Amino acid sequence: MAKPGYLKYGEQEVRHLSTVCPELGKVIDRLGFLERPVEPDLFTALASSIVSQQITGKVAQTIWGRLVMAAEAKKSASNLNISVGAISPETFSLLTIDELRACGLSQRKAEYIYSIALAAVDGTLDFELLKNLSDTDFTKELVKLRGVGEWTAEMMLIFSLERPDVLSWGDFAIKKGITKLFGLETLTREKFEEIRSNFSPYNTVASLYLWEL
């Protein structure tokens, strides 16, 4: 079983996937249990996901570190309640677009993160309400936000809400993993849906191993 702070899954999911798909079962046996960190705070997960879009992990980590420092400084200089974290809509909404850009964000990304923080502060965006929606409705609501596409929403479902049955058609590595697993030259949407149905209700765990491939 996974340690606290990591995506939770166990023998039940592994046994099901190995039974319905012997090919994947061999991969699971070879790789063992995988540890993938989760971020239960939706704002943190969403903001960091936007930061990471179309840049390397190392660059994203550097920019994120600058954003945390800027937010902490802004919080210290403000009258925010001490219980409010540095990485929160409240603190990020106090940062200007220029201050966000100074951390290394593009103009567009700065605007995306700022608008999401403002929406959460003024109540237009309710993260607690989002958590209770179905996978489909959660995705529909999240893609209404500027800078958030279906893939990003699906990653929030996996690595924030830990929903158990997510397999992303829009994820290039997932599709590449499927073609490698089954020796396919191409992958049609129809075949993808067939595979997703076969892996259900544990597509999220299947995703972990497909990414490794």
C-alpha cells in the first residue's frame, strides 16, 4: 500500500488489472508498486500544473519556488489570517500580474493563475464544491477556466482527488504506452475506449503503469 501523500492503491486494483489484462499484469509484476505523490489542495495542484505547461520539470520547479517565496513575502506584508497558507487563492490574488511574471511566468500563465485565484476568493469558483462533482462534471467545470484544458482537469482528478477510474485520451504518453503494451501501430479512439472499458474501474492505476512504459 502507498505511504501517506502518495496515490493510494493496493492488491485489489493490481489483481483486477492483471486478471483482465495479462500483458499489463506482466508490467505490474516487473515494476512492483509505484509511488506517485498527490496534492490534495486543488488550488495548489491547479496553479502548479499551469506553471508546468510546455516547460521542463526543472524550470517549472524553479519558477514554482519563486512563486512560493513571493506569496510568502506578500502574506507577511499583509493582514491575512495566519491560518491562510502562502500557497492559497488569498495570497496569490494579492500578487500583481507583473509580480507573477517576475517569477518567470509568461504573461498568459500569469493571467491564468491570477484569474483563478480571484475567482476562488470572490466565490465564483468553489473548490470544495468541485470536489463533490462526478468526474465528467468536474472536468466540464474546470475547463471553463482560462488555461485549463481537459488533460489538466483529468490530471487533477488523478493527482488531487485520487479518482480511481481515469484514463486520458489526450495524454500522449498514455497512448504510446498502450500501443507498446499491445504491439499496435496505431490507436483508434474506438480501440482506446475498448481498453478503458476493460481496465475499469481501475483505469487510474493502469495509467501509472502505462506512463512507465
